[in-house]
Amino acid sequence: MTDATEMTQEEREATLGGIGCARKRKEDIRFIQGKGNYVDDVKLPGQVFGDFVRSPYAHARIKSIDTEAAKAVPGVLAVLTAADLKPLNLHWMPTLAGDTQAVLADEKVHFQNQEVAFVIGEDRYAVSDGIQAVEVDYEDLPVLVDPKQALAEDAPVLREDVEGKDNVGQGLRTHPNHIFTWDVGDKDATEKAFSSAAVTVKEEIFYQRVHPCPLEPCGCVASMDPIKGELTLYGTFQAPHVVRTVVSLIAGLPEHKIRVIAPDIGGGFGNKVGAYPGYVCATVGTIVLGRPVKWVEGRIDNLSTTAFARDYHMTGELAADSHGRITAIRVHVLADHGAFNAHAQPTKWPAGLFSIVTGSYDIPAAHIEVDGVYTNKAPGGVAYRCSFRVTEASYLIERMVDVLAQKVGLDKAEIRLKNFVTPEQFPYTSCLDWEYDSGDYHTALNKVLEAVDYRGLRREQEEKRRNGELMGIGIATFTEIVGAGPSRNCDILGIGMFDSCEIRIHPTGSAIARLGTKSQGQGHETTYAQILATELGIPSDDITVEEGDTDTAPYGLGTYGSRSTPVAGAAAAQAARKIKAKARKIAAHMLEVGEKDLEWEVDRFKVKGLPEKAATMKEIAFAAYQNLPEGLEPGLEAVNYYDPPNFTYPFGAYLCVVDVDRLTGEVKVRRFYALDDCGTRINPMVIEGQVHGGLTEAFAIAMGQELTFDETGNIQGASFMDYFLPTAVETPVWETDFTVTPSPHHPIGAKGVGESPNVGGVSAFSNAVVDAFAHLGVSHMPMPHTPWRVWKQCAALGIGE
Amino acid sequence: MIPGAFEYHRPTSVDEAIALMSQHGDEGRVIAGGHSLIPMMKLRLAEPGHLIDLRDLDSLRGIQPAGRCIEIGAMTTQQEVAVSELLAEACPILREAALLIADPQVRYCGTLGGNVANGDPGNDMPAVMQCLDASFVLRGPQGEREVRARDFYEAAYFTARAEDELVTAVSIPIPPAGHGYAYEKLKRKVGDYATAAAAVVLTMSGGSCESASIALTNVGQTPLFAEAAGQALVGTKVDEAAVARAVEAAKDIAEPVADMRGPEEYRTHVTGVMVRRAVERALTRARA
Ligand SMILES: Cc1cc2nc3c(=O)[nH]c(=O)nc-3n(C[C@H](O)[C@H](O)[C@H](O)COP(=O)(O)OP(=O)(O)OC[C@H]3O[C@@H](n4cnc5c(N)ncnc54)[C@H](O)[C@@H]3O)c2cc1C
């Protein structure tokens, strides 16, 4: 059917723009022209605005709220308080972690900037004037910002609403400010290993409170059609389908009457997974007023109220034999969850996937205990560009391995090579019960060591040290666990964490695919199209990828935890394979041969042994609507819901070289070499972009990002004046590299990469900084490594002058 | 992040601007580049009822020699200061300091007059002006007067300028040819105010220091003219002992507050480091 004058197989392959090709991103055409469509670009007829009166106190009783003056401000339409939401039972809302969170403060405020009242007005000016006119009378209460103090015997009770309850969703409580204890591993075996160990090390490792800080903050436009009784909710949602279900459950609206649309999203990094009071108040507002209500938070609101990340006070211990072979790991975590337990993890995992803490190492015994604690700080605890609590775990083990290396006098590369899971051990089951799908850690690290001339660097460091100069070399060899996840161990509110793809092939051979995930900058429109291009033989340019509209896309759990490629990417491949199976039937009919006589080549089915006899996918698509074999239904469509059999385990080896100015404490990153293995590489350019972005965020976290609180609970650093967002000037140059160890269980062998650089990066920077001081007996330094902290270390060692 | 309501005025002459200022008293506020004022208004930390926009006052723009001084109009932007050939030649510390202010976007809008009139200890130009012994030309309903930068700053956001006075220009005595200079600023990132910064201008003659002037940014309620620190260098070869005395003298007057940039102890310490580095660099630039 096809003439032979056309392109060669290689040329056809190249035209597809499929898996492995570094094609440009389809979405960038609109982004670089400023034509993206973000929530704040949504402008509906009759739309009004809402924003919050926020508490200046971190802990106070609300004695009264006077809204009269605010209501009298020209342009103000309504002022909502907890008292108004109470009859609707919407003054509190459930969190993803089984707790409840005040939508508008009910009798008490629990953290600074907490939402106290919601003012709705014709424009943002009227709303701001209205906010200023609301008078709230507070009686301040003693404040707890330190989780250790929160557990003191005589500590003030923060959450009076759950006083006396022995469980708020994630386990038994032992103190009024305690949320849960999560305990995994073999305590006895671990204790035994420690008591018989030749060497043990212990370190207090605090992973500071940071914030994902996407460029676009959170927001929504809620619009109720009072005639049809239908609610449309536009919003910055990483998981739009889950939002629809949650809104239905909270607001009591039938789910089919709710349409959730996540338009273009300007970065999420975990910040846009949760449900926030703004969504509820805008929804109530539109129901009450019959007009669309927009709420978009400002930068200070974003940094101080919508979900933060980390705040993990970890105590790590390793036991080892005299050669530095690790025999056990023990970790205790005091997890500061703030005022409400609203962290976003798969529901059954109170510390997410923290039990990946054995990392890339073959450790026979482990025991972990995590205690969640309430404090007078904003709620959250999301995975900021990492799979659930993986960066915390990875930071702990990567730091501890360095601590151990220093104690036993081993080189920091050598101790890793010595303890790695070996290639023959895969699939490898860790002592904490994760089945690592594939990996080759030795090859990865050795490649990096060679690329940077590791020995040469260590020699240079020796020399520098002799001259009193501080140079550090940091290594991180991380293992990620991404692609949540198998429904047997992962769910959100009881919904299994599968994902989905629906494909329709049009008669002329182009296609549309819809998926249950939601890109926030990851480039899904491009990479999914590339998977489909290779699977279906349709050029990626001819495939539209759509996500984010719950009325059109199949149900999925959204994008976070590097799950899109491992889960929805797999669904895409599987759906495509269904289509291909039907296409084979049609091709056999078209070519008048049996299905078994056909073989697939790039974009067509060929008759075996008769290469000129072939039907292209384009031809088959047309035939699907016109020339079908008996009994086959017309059309060429498929849906796949993919419940992954396992997580995927991307890994990498990073190396960072720093020079420290001992007089100012400034740390200069001289070199950063990042090798990532994410299995099959779909688009090397997109991967490179993800790695650059992830490393830049890791750099920000390790070197500057932190949200701190003074003793009265005032949040500090919650604006761009202080919160460290590196610019191109501060950002180091990234050198990237890769190995390819495909996932054996994923349809195309891909593993997910968006978060690896953040997980591995933070420890690499931190290890480099500490390494600069290692010869002076320093084994750990607290993050972030801001100049003043690093200088304090210098001063303590007497080298700061 | 929405400012309160205000009336907007755009005078076309300096006299008109001054008349508006006296008419509105503490309800009025002039706006130049807006890059300090507007952020404050958005946070409602400043809520002027009347904004008097100076942008049409072309007579307040420009960089001219005026005898032994250079006069820079208040509405001259920081960018114009950074790229002026005249300044690069005659008073290059201004270019060096201007380029350490914020980022290009801010420098294209922000003015020299706004930077010195603002009274924020974080601003860089005030200390540079103290170092250069510049004066600010103030004009009000009563006429014109000049106040030395070294006498201008009283406390954070409080200056010698009366409510109805406009800064019309900055007058800078041209430093002697062959002077050495440096502005050293420690900051966390581009666009950040100083953790500590030091401006140094010195002259050398026959291997010894003839004059030296040192001023500090963001380590007190106001910019600090470190007179004793400068004096510690004069008459010396600017050797290690003299530099150490200058550093100590500068640290003695530094009174930084603890903030996210670091605790007091650190900010005082790096004040010394900035002074040392600025002196050392100025020395390499000075013609003996
Ligand atoms: C992100 C960012 C980073 C910054 N970083 C720095 C930095 O590193 N270093 C630094 O020095 N500055 C920095 N700034 C401030 C910037 O330089 C401002 O432009 C400058 O401080 C004020 O100048 P302006 O022309 O913008 O004044 P405006 O903001 O318009 O005015 C500031 C104040 O001065 C008064 N005023 C202005 N002109 C006059 C006049 N002619 N007479 C009397 N009163 C007047 C106003 O009434 C107001 O009170 C930064 C600003 C931003 C937004």
C-alpha cells in the first residue's frame, strides 16, 4: 500500500519525535510568548474577589470579631467568619492526614497568619480596605514553636478541639500535643546489631522548615451556576480529580455537579497538593453570592500559610564493623507538623516513604520511629520536590554515611562502594521491605569519580588544607522511591494511587490523549506525546495531550512524587498497546493476511518477508472509521487505568566541590557533577531541564532557604526579601551525566526523574560543606549553610579571624 | 499587597512640587522611582493620602561638573549613575556602588535622590556619600540649603530633611586624581541589602596615606561615617597594623541588629572584613 520512494526507516523514526529524542517542548510555544493561561488569568463575567483577615498572633483566643465597619466599606459584598460557616459545617475541613483543619479560625488561632475571616468584594482594593476594617479582639496565649517543648509535661494544650482524643487519624497519641508515633523495622535485631558493633555513630540532624515556593502561588476561581446547580472550580491543583472528590465530600455536592479545572500551573513542588481554606471560602462565597469568586494568595501568604515542607528533627545512628560495613541503622524523628496534621502523604504513611532511609546501602537491620507533634506554626509537611519524605530520609543516610566514614577513617567514596547494594542483588528487598526494582550503584559512582578526577581533587584538598584553606568535596549516592503507587500500599482517602490515560485516534491519523495527572512545568504535553509517538507510530507533533479538566480527563491521582512517568506514563503506553492490538487486526484486514504475518516497524505493520506490503498507522486510523473487518467495532480509542506493580527506584551519584571563605563564611560551589539514572530516557532535554531545576532548588535549600519563628511565633523570612530563591547569578554551573538501568516492571522501563536532583542535591551540598571542615574534627553542620552559620563554625574552631 | 487609597499629583515644576508638599504636610509623600516607597505602600506600612510624583521634573535629572564638585540631580537613576562616563572618570566609586544596588530592573527605576532621601539604613548610596563628604541640596518653601551627608541621617527613616523639603541634587566634591577607592558589600544574593558594606576613599603620597575616609552601610540605624577608622590610616603606610586599627575602629561603631542575614556578632565581624577588603583594594588602586 505504501510506495517505496519515501523515507528510510531511520528518517521515519526521526520524524516521529518519540522516546529518546531531545525535541523541544510543545508547551513552550505558548509560555515563551506569555500566552499561558494561569488561574489569575481566568476572568469570568461578574467575578468578584476574596481574601483573608489573618491573625497577627501565633496562639490566641478570639474574643470577638466585628465585621460591621468592613461591610460598610464601599465595594465589600460579604465578610465570612467561622460563625457563618458553622451552620454549613464548613468551619473545619478534613485534612489528607485524617485530622481536621480550621477553615476560618474557630474560637482560637493556632499560628501566625492563620485565616480568621474572608472578605469578598467587587475588586481587590475594596477587599484590602475591608480586611483592614475588620476588628478582631484577641487574647494571646502561650506559644509553642519548639516540638521538644511541645511535648513537655506542663506544655500548654494547643488543640483543645481534639483534647482527650487518643487518635487523630494516624496512630495513638501520648500527649495532648502529640499526633502519632510511627514505628517500623526490627527493633530487637537493630538493638542487637548496635550492642555488638565495633563502631557506632550518632548525630542530631535537623532538616529545617522550608517552603516549595512555586513562582505562581496558590489560588482558585469558584463559580456556581445556580440554575444548573453546577460548581466549576478553577485552581492551582496538582491533583484536580482528588480535589473534585474532596469538594464533593466536604461541600456535600454530588460529584457529577462539580467540574474542577487546573489550567496552566506555574510550579507546584508539593505546595499545590493540599486543600486550603481559600478554596472552601471561595466556594462558599460563590454559592452565597451567585457570582464567581477569585482567591489568589500573595507571596507572604504563600510562604507563611499554604503547605511548608520538612521541619524534621532527626537523630540518626549507624552501627558498623571495624571495616566500615554498616550493620544497622536507627532513626528517631520528631516531626513538627504545625497546628494541624495536614501533611500530604499516602494516607497510610504517617512519615511518607521515610523508610527508604537505608538508601543505596545493603543494611541488614533498621528501626525507625517518628513522632508527629503539634506546634504553633502553619500546617503542612508536603514533599517539596521529592517523593514523600524521601529527601529527609536520603539526607539522613547520606549525612550519616559521611559521619561514619570520618569515624572509621575511610574515604567517603570508598565507604559507599563498600556498602552499596550490588548489581547481582536486584531486585533487592531492603530490611524495611522495599523491593528495589533495578540499579547499578557502583558503575554510577565510579563514572562520576573518574569524570571529576576524584583523586586529583582529594590531592588538591590536602594541599589547600596545609595552607589553611577550606575546600570540601561532597558525595551523595541516593536512591529514590517514586511512582506512588501500588494500590496495595498506597491510597489517598481510600482511593488507590493508580493513574490513567485515554487515547483517541482521529481518522486522519492524529490523536488526542488525556491523562489523570497534571503538569506544573514538567513538560507532560511533550513527554507523554513522545511515549505515544513511539508506541503508536504517530508523530509527537500530531498528538495533543490534555490534563487537568475533570470533565474530560480520566480519573487520576495527579502529579507529585515523580509519579507521572512511572504511573500515567505507563498508562499511556498500555493504552497505546491496546490501540495497537486493534490496529493490527485492521491492518491484517487491509493487507489481507493473518495477524501473525504482520510485524511492527516504526509507524506501520509490515507483512513479514514482503517489506513493500505495509499499512501505516495513518492509513489504519482512516480504515478504523471506514474499512473494518467483520465484527470489529469502529473507532480507534482506548483507556487504561494503571495500577503499578511496584514503585520505581531512580538513583544517582552526585559530587560537589566547594571553597569556603573562612572570614565571611561564604561557600562557593566550584563544581557540581550530577549523574542520574532514571531508567529509559524519554526526552534528554526535558530530563536535563528537570535536573537543572531540581539541583537549583536543592542548592537553595542547602544554602539558604529556611522559615524560622521567634519565641512568640512570629514567622521570619517569609518574603522574597529573605527567602532564598537563587537567581542565575548565584546558581552554580551544573554538569550532568547519566547511566541507563531500565525499570524491569515499567512498560517502557522509565523511572521518573523530576525529584531526584533535589533528593540527591541537598546532601551533596551539605556533605561538601561539612567535608571542608572534616580535617578539623567536624562531623555535622546544620542547614542551611548560610554565611553566618558557616562563619560561626569557623569562629568556634578559631579560624574565623 | 494592595496599597490604600491615595490622591495622585504630577507637578510640572519644582515649585509646584514644593507647594503640594507644604499643602499636604505629613499626608503627602513624594514618589521618585517608587522602588522603596511602593513596596512599603503595598504592605500598608506607608499609607500616604497624597502621592506627589516627581517624574516630570526634568530639571532634577542629570550629572554635571560644578566647579570642584559634581552635581547629580535627584531624579537621576541609579542606572544613569552606573553608566556615566563623567563619574567613571572623576568618581568611580559611584559606579562600583551603583552596580551593587539591587538588579538592573530596580536600577533603571530607582533614583539617586530617592536612595539618599529614603533613610533606610540598607540603602547603599548614603554611606558612599558620607565617604565622599557629599552634600544634599534641599529646597523648601523657605528656599534652598545644603546639608552634609555626614549630618543628614538621624535614625532609621528620620533625616534632617523637613517634611516640605525636596532633595533636588547631590553635590559631590571631586576626589583628588589618583585616589584609591572601593565599595565592598557582602550580600546573600543579587538584589539583597548589605549584610555589611564599607566605602573607602584614600589618597597616598610618597608611600604614606594622606587622607582616608571610610563609611559603613546597614550596620546601624543610619549609615555610619567611620571617622576614627579613616584617621587610623592617615600618616601610615597602610600596613597591617594600621589596617587592623581601622578595622577595629569601624567595628567599634557598628551596631547591627540581628536579622536573617545573621546575628549581631557576625554582622559586626563582617563589617571588619568589608573594611579590610575595601582598604586593601583601594590601596591597590591609589597612585602613590
Ligand atoms: C528588590 C529591590 C532590591 C533593592 N536593593 C537595594 C540595594 O541593594 N541597595 C539600595 O541602596 N537600594 C536597594 N533597593 C531600593 C532602591 O534602590 C530604591 O530605588 C531606592 O531606595 C529609592 O529610590 P526611588 O527613586 O525608588 O525612591 P522612592 O521609592 O520613590 O522613594 C523613597 C523615599 O524617598 C522619598 N523621596 C524620593 N525622592 C525624593 C526627593 N527627591 N526628595 C525628597 N524625598 C524623596 C520618598 O518620599 C520616599 O519616602 C532595592 C529595591 C528593590 C525593590
